[in-house]
Amino acid sequence: MSRPGRDDAPDRLYTLTGGRSRPGPDSPFDLVTLVVAECEPSAGMQSEHATILRITQAPTAVVEVAAELGLPVSITKILLSDLLATGRVSARHPRGSALPDPDLLEQVLVGLRNI
């Protein structure tokens, strides 16, 4: 069974990223970073960039964008970095819920051990 992006010709991926193998050092993207388009695709834009802008009309996780594109996450992060640098997308981490009270967790653990 093959995974998305695994069977792509390496030269295609090289061309998509302009030869880069990773996003910039200050890239904010990880798998769950939410990406939102800030504009519509424009004429002459790289097709993958245009597709990303269409996919991210609503907040979408990086891993979901990669799946929709059928590209490895590493390549998707590079493409997203290009769009972020030009202000075409914004990125934010999802809000984390507050951690449960440690005392409550301890009580649950004790209850489970007593079963």
C-alpha cells in the first residue's frame, strides 16, 4: 500500500518547493496548526498554492491540507511557509482546553485501582 506523496517523482517535489527541503527556521507549522486563507487565489499562482487557498477558506489543520493535496507534510509546510511569508494565509495553534485538576485525576486513578 502506498502513502500520499511516496510515489511522486522526487523531481516533481523538488520543483514544487524550488529545491528547498524544509521550511524556514521560524516556521510556525506543525501537524495541528490551523491555517486560514487571507485572500482568494490569483492568476499565475502556482497551482498547489491556489489549491491551498481554496482548501483553507475555513480553518484547516496542516495535516488535513497535506492529505487534500496528496503531498507529504514536509512539502506542504514549505508551500504554506511561502503563503505565510506573502500574507496570503495566517496560522495559529488550536486553543487547548485547560488541563483537568490533578486532584480529580488522582481520585479517578484510585477509583480505577479499586475496581
